[in-house]
Amino acid sequence: MQMYKRTFLSVLILFCFGTVIVKGQNEILKTDSSYLLMQKVADWQWNTLETNGWKNHKKDWTSGAMYTGMMAWAKLANDENYYHKLIQVGVDNKWDTGKYRHFADDYCVGQLYSQLHTIYKKPEYIQKFKALADTIVTLPHSESLEWKNGIYTREWAWCDALFMGPPALGYLAQTTGDSKYLDKSIALWWKSTVYLYDKDESLYYRDSRYFNKKEKNGTKVFWSRGNGWVIGGLARLLSVTPENHPERKKLVKLYVKMSEKLASLQQADGSWHASLLDPNSFPVKETSGTGFICYAMAWGINNGLISYKKYEPVVSKAWAALKSSVHPDGKLGFVQAQGAAPDKVGYDDTDVYGVGAFLLAGSEIIPMYINHKKDVFVTEIYNETSLEKEQTIEVKWEDLSRKLKKISPYKLVLRDGASGLLIPSEVEYSGEKPQSLRFTVKVSPGTNRIFEVSKS
């Protein structure tokens, strides 16, 4: 029987019901769209840096942490301009790391270089970082991690380093295919964990100076952002650790323990205050620690490590706290200043690493919500190349029918899952029987696009 197409699906819906649907959609996008809020925050940060200059060097850890979120946003945004900005950072840095060669803060930027290399495959992006990593994996790393004699320039002796160093080596392993970088990062992760992790509290001390310090209420000193660095770094390390790696189960067990503990410490406002065990000492939400914790938990849900039913309320409350901290112009507030311990924070306080945490969180929140919607068929594509692609996606009608009961070609809506924008599509028929839904979209380099089909 002859096949033919009817190209009226989304177009007809827009024509007949456009006023209602478009108006409603725009209202949602204006008031409650995580996607547009992420865009506003990312654009505010880039515009501020381009207008006012960089507070710290582009190789600095603060910048490196921001790039992690900007990369996650670029993957979601379907706009290569964000990658161009990040590539320009690499060019400005001459694709090199910071002054202190073995200082994790100074090679946090290696995460950016490796992730860009995965998309664009340009050897110069990772050449210098790889040379440094080749040295790191051969060093004995036999020193004590006690905070003295500049140990931080040689070892991961403070918990922040677990966000800066392990993912940098892990992403290099992913893009080069050489597992020695990942194996070394995991080995050094456990060295730092043995020294800094408190098994009774399932939390990390910032460094050895805090082993015997107490908060005002007599509890141990555990810093929100410090533990955010750890669980965020652990999520990123796990993201590049194969399922069959001999250390993966042990890393997952640690991740689950930290998630359980941190969930129990979330405050009524949805955030984690600067001091985890004495939240009233600084009784205000703090967005950098909250952002990294929210990111890690949403990532864990998306990857099946923790339960959606149990942790979605935690993640959603955290995301609400983060969204409410964004100023009307896109500035993210309540970011604790650079430091090493819990401290005060206010509405106007911001810094680039807080933006990185916010964008990382949003990049996992959006797919988490999409993949757990009821009565929605979800499909996604990833452009792993360095060129924009125009791609046609075909969804079998029988697959749609299994997810969407009693569907009609005349009452379906196709949307970009992240932005919520309507996408024209067509239904292919065999006689009078629908066979498939087809649509064609452009996908920027390195972009992951999620699409959802629902009843109108």
C-alpha cells in the first residue's frame, strides 16, 4: 500500500489553537522556565566578564569551576556561540594550566580542554594538559596530607581538590582512551578520602586544620561548599568511570552514603547553609554549596544511582532555592566568597564558581523532570561531531501508542524538551493508518537535544 505524509501536525495545531497554546507557553517560559533562567544566568555572567573584566585569571580554579557549568549549559543550549566563548578561553590561556604545575586548583581548567577536545578533536586543546597529566601519573604521591609545607601544591590535601583534580584526569582519560589517567585519579581520590573523610558523619573535612575545630554549637566543622565540591567531583568522576571498573562499586557506595547524609541536612528553605552541622551559625541559604549538591543528586537520579521517589523532593526544593536566588537581570546571589570554611553570605554576593554550580544543577534538573513526566514520549539525539547537523528523527507510531494511549495524529504536540518550543512535524501514513512521526531539526556541535511528544 502506498505510503504518504501529512505535514499538518504541529502546524495545524498552531493554526487552530495557536493563540491559546503560544500564549500559555510564553507565560510558562517567562515565569518558570529553568531553561530560560539558565540562559539568563549564563548570559549575565559572560556579559559581566566581557564588560568588567575577569576578577581572577582565566586559568584560576574559580574560572575552571565556572567552565564546568558553562560546558553543561552549552550542551543543552543548542547554540554554538557558548562553545566559541569557551574555545576563546582556551586560546587566551594558550591551552595551558596555571602556574603551580601539580596544584589541582591550577589544572581544574583541564576539564574544559578535555571536554572541548571530545567535540572538536583538535590536538592542541589537550597537548599541554596531557603532558602535565603524564607527569602526575608517574609521581609517587607518598607524602602525608597534613596541611603544612605547601602540601596542597603537590597532593589533593583539601576536599575542594576532589572537584578540581579527579574529573580533570577522568575527562582526559575519556577523550584520549587512555585509562591510566582515570586509574590514577581514583587511586588519589581514595588517598584523600582515607585522610579527610569522617566515617561517622559521612562528610569530608576541608583539610587537617579542621580535624579538631568545633562550631558554636559544639559540632564538627563541615563546610557546605567543601562537601559540595566533593559530591560534585564524585559525580563527575563516576560519569567517566566504566561500569566494569573494579573501583566503581566502591565509589557508588560512597556517593550514596554522602547523598543520604546531605539530604538529611537540607534546610527548610531547600538550601544547605554554609555550616552543615551548625546551620544557625550562618542562617542564610548559600548557593554555591547548594548548587553542587543539587547537581550531584540530580545526576545520581538520572543515572539510576539513587531513587527518584526519595530524592526528587530534595532536589526540587534545592532547585527552587537556587532559582529564587537569581536577580531579575540574571545575577546569581547568595554565593559565599572565596574561602576555606563556613562564612556569612548575602543576596548581592556572587562569584563565577557559583554560576558554574547553578548551571550544572540545571543541566541535570531539566532531563530529570522530562524523563519522569507522565503521558509523555521522550526521545533524544546527540551531535558528537564538530559541525552543525540537520537531522531527521522518525518515531514509530507503535512506540508512541505504547506510551500515549488512544493517541490521534490530530491531537499531538511535539516540543523541544528543554526550551518548551513547538517543533513542526509530519505523520507518515500507510493508507489511513499512521506509521510514524517524523521531524527535522538542526543540532549544534556537542549538543544533546531532548524532544517530547504529548497529547494536546
